[in-house]
Amino acid sequence: MERSLTTLTQQERLGQLELCLERARVSRQVSSLKETREKLEANARGLGLTISEDGLLEGEIDSVKKRGSKGRRWLGVLGFGN
């Protein structure tokens, strides 16, 4: 009886450890996804768009922003632009 109780206690501890590790993994994934979404939203704002809660782009691309600013054109001339 004592052995089975010890075995159950060890299994419980192992289960708690596995659960803790899984929560940490999921938390890292959520953090990474939030960071990616923030980057996407910043890029969308740069084009004059917004991203809705369900992930759809809203708005129209500003033609001036789509071409790039005049201040960066010289980078393209020098071969550093896109």
C-alpha cells in the first residue's frame, strides 16, 4: 500500500511538472504570435491600412506610401532600396 501511494505521488509530481512545461511553451508561443501581430499591424499602418480583430486588412493603400517616401529614393538609386 505504501509503495502504490509513493508511486502515485511521484506520478502526480511528474504530471505537474509536465503541465508546467507545457504552460511555459504555450506562453512563449502566444508571446511570439503577439509580437508578430504587432509587426504586421505596424507594417499595415505604414501602408495606411488597419488589421481587424479577425485578421482582415481594412482600408485602401495610400498611393504615396506605396511608392515610398522621396527621402528614401536615393537609397534605391545607390542600390540599397528594394
